[in-house]
Amino acid sequence: MMDLFSFKRFFAVILKEFIQMRRDRMTFAMMAGIPVMQLLLFGYAINSNPKNLPAAVVSADHGTFSRSIIAAMQNSEYFRFSYKVDSAEEAEQLMKEGELQFVVHIPPDFSRQLIRGERPQLLLEADASDPAAVSYAVSAFSSLASTALNRDLKGTLSDLRQNEAPFEPVIHRKFNPEINTQANTVPALMGVILTMTMVFITALAITREKERGTMENLLATPLKPTEVMAGKIVPYIAIGIVQVTLVLLLAEFLFKLHVNGSILLLYFVSIFFIATNLSVGITFSSLAKNQLQAVQMSVFFFLPSIILSGFMFPFRGMPEWAQAIGSVLPLTHYLVIIRGIMLKGNGFAEIQSHFTAILIFFAAVLVLGILRYRRTLD
Amino acid sequence: MSELVIDVTGIVKKFSGRTVVDRLSLKVRRGEIFGFLGPNGSGKTTFIRMLCGLLTPDAGEGKCLGYNILKDQNIIRRHAGYMTQKFSFYEDLTVRENLDFIARIYDVPDRKKSIIETMEKLNFSSRANQLAGSLSGGWKQRLALAACLLHKPELLLLDEPTAGVDPKARREFWDEVHKLASEENMTVLITTHYMDEAERCTRLAYIAYGKLLAEGTLAEVISSSGLYTWSVSAPQKELPAMIRKLQADKAVLQAAPFGNTLHVSGTDKSATENAIKTVCAGVQELSVEEIESGLEDVFIHLMDKGKDNFQ
Ligand SMILES: Nc1ncnc2c1ncn2[C@@H]1O[C@H](COP(=O)(O)OP(=O)(O)OP(=O)(O)O)[C@@H](O)[C@H]1O
Ligand SMILES: [Mg+2]
């Protein structure tokens, strides 16, 4: 009579689902793997108060004061003076390439002016294209001014400690003077969007053929692995280019962000970045047994990409190991390139090393994918 | 004329330790329509996949179209047409788009014309723009055949091409296959579970548990089986009891009802005859007559025998 809900039937379904879940080891592994990875990445790699940011000194004054100031900055743990630069030009170049976050300029006569109580200026240049990365360090620098020289200013000089700080800290935010966070986020979003959509689209490309049985037919034809892969990558490059154009247009009209560098260069690099992500997807696709597995692999690639690339959190603020993983990922390099071209007006010379990193990743993935593509059903 | 199109020996295929094709040797001559039969799971599909390079044999060697099946898979792929057991064309493409795709892959000369000709030949013209996924089962099979024929292969490997196809369409399908074999000298290796289709083949092979159990023309296969068959007709109500008794007898290998008659077979002629006499004793309106064993009787017999050998 009451046949609305049968617990037997209900139980039958539960049982079946458990059996299927157990059979699909890959899904099982991912179910455990994704939360573990996420926890580790968010828990350890993320540092919302980034420290040890790369800095350099351009000094025209070699007195003890300047040395003490640098030492105090280093002690604050926000700055890491890892580069020795010989000129302001060299420092500027390194900053454009994204290697340096800060440059301290010590003017000539700094020590002399300081002793005379003239409160000389001390200039800190900060790469503000990522405002979050530098904000703590910048305020640390400002507060440092009054205390850094306490030990040096003794005896007759102790008067200088009395009132204001003995020198005047000046901060110059480069590339994004209005500290506009959109300026940082919008170009980066382009990379994130491309990574997400491109990897997912092709991840399903070959598994779909496998699941529908059309793979058997494809394999029985003279088609070569490279032909199948290239044939599945190229159409989506066009879609990727449309996405890039869309983001650029929105950036221009909604956020008033212009491309300072060459648009042509931007598209050129983007095409390779798109192709790289597509080949990641294709490779997942030839590894996965079904579409679900392919999607899971894509998530597995996507998560570290957004967390460790410098999109969510300042790259230089992450621990060494996280930076090491991040520097393998194409998105990391694309972010530096795209921010460089859009905000700093970088040319090819400044982005070259990051572009090479993307190409190496692209080649490695492509080779793996072609090797893994089975020409048989074994 | 007697050029060998398929000539393989000692082919073995194992899936995770389980032998699925066991030292199979097969010779097929040009222009033959070779029937490849065997029960479900006997390894037919697996064997065909090895012929066209979709699976790698664990042992054995041989030639297909004169090319080494272990090394020249690429050339074999170009000259053979393989129709898979499961429909494997794109359901989200139309008939014409599917054919066009295949024609481009094989670089068929005069592509547009070939496609139109193929569609006309198989009566597809009115369905050219229909999505393949919306075709009925029989039409899907036809599309698959049409696609296999586009590049004019010398060897057709058809894996259960007529499963689920109505009798008239099956008849037409076989007429087409015969025409291809005689007019274009195509060689056809075809698997089927239909006995009437097996009888339309020029030669047959029967495999079970991956082993070749019989090979030859229809008559050769039947006579080499050494199976004798009788048709016993008796009143309907007597049949169940008779079947039970016959099946209990060791000499009787098969006893199966066909309408109002029983087909009883065995390899030991006199022992089987005795068994029938014993069982029939006292039954009214009886008639017993020896008939020629049918292919089905032979195959069921081979299947049972194969199982004994296997275990
Ligand atoms: N990829 C595979 N992995 C593991 N076992 C397989 C695989 N393909 C086939 N088999 C096994 O090999 C055996 C032979 O399968 P095959 O498909 O060749 O049989 P078949 O003769 O074509 O059967 P049918 O008449 O049902 O189509 C079966 O037992 C099957 O389970
Ligand atoms: Mg089969």
C-alpha cells in the first residue's frame, strides 16, 4: 500500500554507489588528496604578511649610518638584500623583471647631512604593482626611521635623537602609484581564467572519445597521436584569444587600465600560454580513464596554480619551497609577464626569462602527452 | 587467386594473466567471405583488434595484407576497414559530416564525389543531414559500413555488423558484402551469432575460449564434427519428460525442442540411437528420422567440447 519510499531500494542504491566509488580508485584518491593539498597550501604556503622580500641598495654614501639603516631593514625581516647592484639602472631593470621588490636609494652626502641635522631624505622605491605584497614592508620602513640609528647617535650626536627622526623616509610607489588593487588583479585574472577554462576544455577532449567508444575508431585509422593532439588544441587557441581580448576590453572600459607595453607582445605570449594550458589538459585527458578523472586532475592542477603563482598571495612572501613549486607553474610566469607588459610597459627583453620558463613547461607536457597517448587499446 | 590476405600463427593475448586468445592460427584468402564464429567472450573482437593493430599480441606473428602485424600496423590501418562491434562514430555529427571526417583522414581522392556515391549506394541520400545519434540501430550499422568502405579497403573486418538489424536489412547487408567480395575482390572477415549468416560465408572458423575448434567450408565443418542428429516428433505433452530422460543419458549430447519435434544429437551413432529407442518406448504417434546436423547443433557441440578441453 505505502510504496512511496522503500528503504530496501534506497539501500540498494547506497550499496551500488559505494561499490562504484571503491572501484574508481582515482576518484577516491582525489577525494582525499584535494583537501590535504588545499590545507597544506593554504596553511603553510600562504603568508598574508609577506616578509623577506627581495631588495637592493643603490648607495652613493658609504658611511656607517647607511650601513646601520640597511642592517635595521634586514633585521625587520621584511627586506632581504639578496642582490648587489652597481647602478640605479640595473636596479630598475631587475625591478621591471620582477626580481626586485624594493630599491633603497641613499643620496650622496647622506651621512654628512644627517650629522648636520638637515634630515636628509632616504628614498625607498617599491614595486607597487602588487600592493598587498609591499604594504607591510613600507610601513615597517617608515617606523624604522626613528629607531634605526639610535645606537650610532651617541655622545655629541645624541641631540639628533631628541625630536623627529634623523632622516626623512620617502616612499615612491612605482608602476601603480594609486595603489590600485585592480591594477594588480585584473591582468592576473586573465591568466587565471585562461588556466581554468583551457585546461578543463581539453581535459575532456580524449576521455570523451574513450567514453563514447569513438576512440576505437580513431585508433583504427591512420591518425597519428600528434595529429589528434594538435587537432584538438588549435581550435581552442582561438577561444583563448577571444577571452584575452574580452578581458583587455573590460580592463580598458570598466577599470580604466591601459596596456602600457606592446599589445602584440601580449598576444604573442598569451598564445603560448594558452597552448601550454591546452596541452596540460590534453595530457590529463590521455592519462584519465573517464571524464570525471580528467576533471579531478584539472582541479589538482588548478588549485596550486592559483595559490602558488602569486595570484592570491604575493609570490615573494611565500616560503622557499612554495616559491620553488610555484616557479614551475606556467601561471606564475605568465602573471609576471602580463603585469609587466600591462603595468610596467615591459618589452621582450624583460619578460624573456619567464617566457622561456613557460616554453620549457609547454615542451615537457607535450612530450609527456604524446608519449602517454596510447595507439592501442592495451 | 589463393593469395593469403590474413596469415597469422600462434597468436596469444592475455588480459591480466587470463588467456583470451590462445595460440590462434588463421589463413584467409583474397576474395573470401570468412565467417568468424564463437560464443560470447570467446575472443573474436580481441583477435580482430590484434589484426588491425589496436592490441598488441603477447605472442605469435603473422601477416595481414602482406604486412607484419607487429610492425606495420600503420600500413595495415590504411588498407583495412574495421567496423567496430559498438557504434563508434560521432553521434553529434550528421551522416555527411561523419563520412567527411573519415574521408579526410584517409585522404580519399575526389572526396565530395566519393561521399555522395557512398551515400547513394547505401540509400543514405535522404538522411545525409540527420545527426548520427538520431539514426535507428540498423541505420547506424549501415553508416558504419559506409564509413569503412570510403577508402576502398582491401580487407574488411566486420565485428557483428548485423546485431540488432531486421531480417530484410540483414539480407541487404549481406547482398552488399557479397557484391563487394565478388566485384571489388574485397576480402571480408565477419563475426556473427546468426547461423543463417554463417551459412552465407565461403569459409568458417569457430573459436571458443580463444581456441580454434573448427575451420573449413560449411560442409567440412559439419562433417568433421562427427555429430549425428535425429528429429523425433511426439505429442507435445510427452516432450518435457522425454527431454529430461534423453539429457540424463550419457550418449546424448544435445536434446532440444524445435516446435513439436526434438533434435537429438550425439557422436556415438549406435549408442545415441539406443538411447532414443529406450526413451521412446511406449510413446504413441511417434516418428524418428535421422537428419543432417545443423550448424547450430555443431556449434553447441563444439562449445561443450571446448569447455571440457578448457577445464
Ligand atoms: N580490455 C580488456 N581488458 C580485460 N579483459 C578484456 C578486455 N577486452 C576483452 N576482454 C576479455 O576478453 C574476453 C574476450 O572478449 P572479446 O570481446 O574478444 O569476446 P567476443 O568473442 O568478441 O565476444 P562477443 O561475442 O560477446 O562480442 C572476454 O572474456 C573479455 O572479458
Ligand atoms: Mg565481440
